[in-house]
Amino acid sequence: MEYTYAVLLLHKLGKEVSEENIKKVLVAAGMHADESKVKSLIASLKGVDIAKELEHASLVAAAPAGGAHHAEKKEEKPKEEKKAAAAEGLSALFGWSLFIF
């Protein structure tokens, strides 16, 4: 997840998302940057519009679960569904599961 956070931080700051910059962020945070993970991440981001994917992830996470009648029937499940929707949106951000790293 730290690798994903590094990408998001670089994107937020308007910096280039590159192998070198990801390594710098990870080292600054006190981590050892695994070369193969960084290369894999950069390869999986090729052609991805991070801003567009973040917008889509935000929309998925903010989407209503259903009408009031629907919410009354499933009081315990909306929390699970909300977490799943957010995770699904974030995994779509990079085209892979966030739990790989």
C-alpha cells in the first residue's frame, strides 16, 4: 500500500510519477524501495489517467446504496458494501488489487 500512497502523493503534488520519484518518497518515509515492485507499479500505470480514476473512485464511494426502504431492510450490510465499493474503486485506479503489495 505504501507504493500506492507514494503514487497518490506524487500525483497530488503535481510531480511526475516515475520510478525515481516513487523511490525517493518511500526512502523519505523510512522504507526500502523494492525495485521490482516499483517497476511493476510504473508498468501498470502506463496509460492510466490518475485524476480520472480518482474521480471515478470518489463517485463510486459516494454513490447512495439505495432508497430509504432499501436501507431499512439491510441495516448491517451497508457498511460492508461501502467498504467493498471503495476498495473496488481504488483497485480500478491502478488496474490491480491494492493488496498485492
